[in-house]
Amino acid sequence: MQRARKEADDMRTLLQRQQVAIDKAEANLRQHTLFDVQDKDQKRQVELDLQHLERRRGDAAKELISEPEAIEALYEVKMTRLTPVGLVVVWPGAMA
């Protein structure tokens, strides 16, 4: 359980860092649009990048909830098994 919690916390930290990186990248791209990119292809690429970042932000928010839970679920014990390893028979000497 400790390892599951640690890995889930590490995943949360990673996803939160991704959200910060997405915010920085979006701010950087929006700053470029402030200078009015003149090239039509470059402007289209900036718009596509902004759309992608917006989708990724939504996905990351969902993953922040689902992924740590999925990691913890991997460590849950769902089934226990009992496997016989041998059989010992004691036979009294008087019955022989």
C-alpha cells in the first residue's frame, strides 16, 4: 500500500507539472499572436497549437483524477490462493 500511494503521488506530481508546462506554452504562444504573425501558414500553426494545448489541458485534468486511482488499483490484492504443497500420512505401527 505504501508503494501504491508513493507511485500515485508521483503521478499526481507529474501531471501537475504537465499542467504548469501547458500553461507556460500557451502563454508563450499567445504572446506570439500579440505581435500579429503575418505568415498565413505560421498563424494557422499557432492556432492549431493553441487548440491542441486546450485539449491537452482538459485531458490532463481528467488524468489527474483517474491515473493515480488506476495505479493504486493495480496494487490491490484481489484474490488469495492456497496451494497444497504436500501430504503426510502417519500410519500406526500396530496396524501394520
